[in-house]
Amino acid sequence: MIELAYSLVIEATEDPTFFTFYSPELEGFTGVGSSVEDCLYKARWGMEEHVSLLRERKLPVPLQSDDPRIVIQNAKRVSSAA
């Protein structure tokens, strides 16, 4: 079982060793990893650190999700205006 407090979106890029991730429920939380597994590992511990930082700065902390989702998708392509 993957234990996350918040939902997570992992995006694959054109580089097979570069992934980005963020939580739609935890504003400002983002990161990068070299694989899906790396993103999951970093997200789990990063979410805890992010929440601790929010509390330390007396900023609002969203309630943990009752049913966090993990979505793996391709990153949106940035179209170049020529």
C-alpha cells in the first residue's frame, strides 16, 4: 500500500528519466524525480516536510484526504508560437 496524505499527480516528460509531481490538494507542493517510484518516495516525505513548514509559518494546512489518488500522466506539451 502506498501511504500518502494527499493526492498526487506524476507527469512523465519526453526524457524517460525526468518526471515532475505535484499535489492538487496541497498548494505549493511540487517536485521532480528520476522515475515514478522515485517520485512516490520523494512525495511521501516531501508532503510531511511541506505540512510542517506550513504549520511553522502559521499558514493554513489542508485536511488530509480520506481517499488520496495517484495519477500518472504525460506532461502537457508546451506549444511554441512560431
